[in-house]
Amino acid sequence: MQKASFFRIAMRTGAWMVLAFLLLPMLVVVPVSLTDHSYISLPGQGLSLAHYVNYFTNPRWLEATWQSVVIGVAVSALATLLGTAFAVGCWFLSDFWATVARWVLITPLLVPPVVQALGFYRFWVQLGLIDTLGGVILAHTLLALPYVTISVFAALANLDRRIPQAARSLGASVWTTVISVVVPAARPGMLAGALFAFIVSFDEIVAVLFLTVRNVQTLPKMIWQGIQDNIDPTIAAVATVLTLLTASIMVVVSLRRRN
Amino acid sequence: MTAPSSPSVLSIRKAVKRYGTVQALGGIELDIGEGEFLTLLGPSGSGKTTLLTAIAGFTGLDEGRLVLRGKDITDLPPDRRDFGMVFQGYALFPTMNVRNNIAFPLKVRKWKPADIQARVEECLALVQMEGFADRMPSQLSGGQQQRVALARALSFRPSVLLLDEPLSALDKKLRADLQWELKDLHRKLGVTFIYVTHDQDEALSMSDRIVILKDGLVQQIGEPGALYNAPRTTFVADFLGKSNFLDVEVEGFAGGRARCRAGGESFEVATEAPPAGGRGRVALRPERIRLAPPKGAAFEGAIRQTSYLGERCHVILDHPGFGQILVSCPTWKSGVVPEDGLPVSFDWDADACVFLEDA
Ligand SMILES: Nc1ncnc2c1ncn2[C@@H]1O[C@H](COP(=O)(O)OP(=O)(O)O)[C@@H](O)[C@H]1O
Ligand SMILES: [Mg+2]
């Protein structure tokens, strides 16, 4: 009894410490973003929204945000399309080679990002894609594909294999069967995958640093450069805005799932 | 009576299907008559589903042909065969409501919306599901889902309906009700039904003809009564109902009766021709055996065990020569009141025994 309760206290303390460790950096960013100094610091005399004003009025920050959104949306659409096609195809075949193909597609998750970025760099130079929007979109699509396929696989895992057979026996061609029966069943996985793909692209920096020079300026890259060149607290304001945005999306999604 | 009584709709010629070393279909020959209710009956793994999915076009045959009204359909894809199919587990489209499920085959056939609407209503009425058109499949009970699956498979007026153990997931009472409904539907529509089941009662009660399968081979084909009363092999006699088996020596044959000896007793078996070689095996249905008080009938034995089933009582008898004999007697008019250990006598009519071919 004594031992058990000691164990429980230790476990609880540990769990809270891990949670604090995860959350504290986020909570430090918020006061910094409200500092009244022009350098990264905690607020001195009072609070100021100047850095938020700067973010929302500075054309360079806005341009970078816009570019990140455009890339993210394009990646999300492309990766969802390709990933769904791949997952549906594998689900239909469901033989040895389909299993192999699944694993091959998922392996990029195991490769260190730097190695991947280096690989992209070598090829993109040859393809003339360095410092182009298309180059970044393509690289991010490849990075996001495994996430989409995994979530579509999960959505299709409970789909009865006799359902497409039923569609065929009722007179539907393979194509009609996929569009009207399999894709609707995959839809929850596709939505989750699209969201994942957007997030993967939106906060990706390693590949962007390798593949772009001046033409393409994404939000993570701006933040990164902001820390290096000057010590502008606008970075903290941007980080806070992004955190709030993410948190509110999570809340909306989980509320909708409740209903 | 192994041929269909009406002209053949579908002919299966030497159908062979192998999975690795397993022979799922071992050269099936079968003719299915127009408007017939044909049941494929066999234990699990006997190749019933394989045969049905081969007919539907989901399983490619390694050898053999399928001929539909004189046209070879062996290489047609499933969507061009125009067979309705009801799947084990229903296979309703989970993202569509009942109406859209039933309308699906009509939409892919590009029917006019007004015709589709009318036909959906007609089909819902056919399976007594009016008022459920806007429900999702997940909001229906098993029996209701089965009815929708049936309506969907019939909506485009296929000439042949394939059913793979459609009632196996339902409870006993509902299953009995739906058996009546299916039979009624078959009679009303005149569609050919090819019905797969492993349930012998279902097969006996619904079919025009039954095909008994084992290890991918046809064991026997016939009308339910013919199969039940004249099984040709030990397997059929044992699978379709219960049987006692006696290995007999034939001592003589006269006037359609074979004089047989088994277990130190002798009795007569009605037959047109006794097996050559003077030895054979007979099957004897438990309900054909009469129980009587000691000395009341030909053979003396004792009751080993009884099992009361409501309208019937199953009795296992010990006989010094035959060994154990299963008897099934109606509880309301049994010659004796069965009781464990009770000495009894028993006998049967000459036409109760049937010679088997695989002695
Ligand atoms: N896709 C498959 N792969 C390998 N073996 C199979 C496959 N489908 C069926 N079989 C084998 O073929 C035989 C017949 O199966 P099936 O037609 O499903 O029998 P039933 O429907 O009568 O239970 C079984 O031995 C089964 O294991
Ligand atoms: Mg089966």
C-alpha cells in the first residue's frame, strides 16, 4: 500500500514535469511577444502590441505568410490526391507487392530530414527547380505523402472488401466503384491527411533552407533569419499567432467530432 | 433427377480453381434451370463461395467455361454479367442511405430519375421496407439490412440472383421468417436463385434442387426429398440429416428385397439391385426406427442415453451386434417412454434402409 502510493506520486510528478517541459517554451513566447522593448526580452515598464502591429503591417512578413499558405494549400491538395490514389490502389490489390509498396512509401519518415534535403538539393539542381515555388511544393509533397497514405489506409482498414464487389456486381465499372464507393469511405482519412500535409509543409524549414535562395520566402524561413540577423520580438508575435491559430483549429475539430 | 426440369439458363462446364495446392473447385459440371431455386450445400471450405464468386465473375477459373443462355461469359467482368448478388454480411454501401443503395444499380445503368424513383419504391414494397428509404444502413437491424441488400440486388431485374449465406448472421426465428419470404419472392418473381448455405435445414426447406459439394467436387444433385431419401454416399447421408450406418452382407435377393446380415441379425432391404460382391453399406434414418417394449419388435437392445428436444426425442440404443443406434421418435407417440438404461426392442421397414455406393 505504502509502496503503491509512493509509486503513484512519483508517476504523477513525472507526468506533470513532462507536461510543463513541453508547454513552457510556448508560454515564454507569449510574454516576450508583448515586450515593450525592441529586442527579445520580457516586458519591462508595460505591455505593448507594437510587434503584432509590425507583423500585420510589414509587407515582408505578410508576403512570407502568404507564400507559406499558398505552398501549404498546394502541397495539401497534391499530396492528398496522390496519397489517396496510392492507398486506394494498394487496398484494391492487397497482395504481397502492395504491402511492399506501402512500406517503401512510408520509409521517408525514417530518413533524417537533413539527408532528405540533401537528396532533394542534388536532384533539384539538375531539374532547375532550385529557388522556385514549384520546387518547394514538389519537395513538400513528397515529405507529406506518407502522412496522407497512412491516414487513408487507416480509413480503409474497416471497409468490407465485399463492398466494392457488391458495386461491381450491381453493374459499376472499376472506375465508378472507386469514385462512388471507395473514395467516400476514405473521405475521413483524406481530410485528416490533407490537414497533416498542410501542417507538414507549413512548418517545414530544412528543405526550404536547402532549396531556396531569395525568390521563395516562407514563414519558418523568415523566423529563422529573424533570429540570426536581428533580435526582433516580432518573431515571438508570429509564433504566438500561429500557436493560437493551431489551438483554435484543434478545438473546432474536436468539438465537431463530439457532435 | 439430376437435370433441371426447365431449359438451362446457366451451364458450368468443368470448372476448376486452385489456390496453391488447394483445389477449391475440382471440375464442377452443373446446369441451372430457368427460374430454378438451386442451393449449393456443403461444409465450410467445400468451395461454395468459390463457385458462386466464379459465377459472379470475381474469381477467375483456371479451367472450364461458364455459358449463359448459349453465350460464353467466362471472360466477362462482373459488371457486365447482370447477375444480382446478395453478399454474406450484406455489403450495403455505408455512405449511402437505403434509397441510394437501391438506386445505385439503376444510376449506373443511366435510368431516368423518375423511373429510378418509381422502381425504388416498388423494390422497397417488395421487401416490406416502405418508410425506411431515408435511413442509413447503420440505423437498420440485421434483418432489415438483409432486406435492403435483397431489394438492391433485385432492383435492376437481373435474370439470376446469387446469394451467399444471406441468412447466416441472423437469429433462428428471423431466419425462419426470411426463409418463407425468400421462397415467396422467388415464386412471385420467377428469377433464378443460386443460393449458398452450409445449413441443411435451410437447403431442404427452400430449394427446388440441392447440389451437395465436398472438397470442390459435386457429391450428389437432386430434389430435397430425393436426396434425403436416397443418399448415394456416406457423406451425403451423414451431412443431409443424420444417419445410422450398417455394413451388411447380402445373402439373397428376390422380389426387390435383399436379405441382409449385420451384427448377427438379419433383415430385408428394399432395393432394385443389391451391390455386386455381396457386401455393402446401408444408411438408416433415425426417425425410421420404431421403438417397442421388450419382445415387441425384431431386435432387442437397451437405451443408453436420451435427449429431449421438445417435439422429438433422440435416443441412443445399445445393441450387441449393431453397436450404437440413434433413434429419433416423436415425443407424442413413442412406443415406449424413453428412459436411460431401459431395455427395449426395435425394428424398421424394409424401405427404411438405403444402399450406399461408397461401401
Ligand atoms: N483467396 C483464397 N486464397 C487461398 N485459398 C482460398 C481462397 N479462397 C478460398 N480458398 C480455399 O478454397 C477452399 C474453398 O473455399 P470456399 O469456397 O470459401 O469454401 P466455402 O464457401 O464452401 O466455405 C478452402 O479450402 C479455402 O481455404
Ligand atoms: Mg463461404
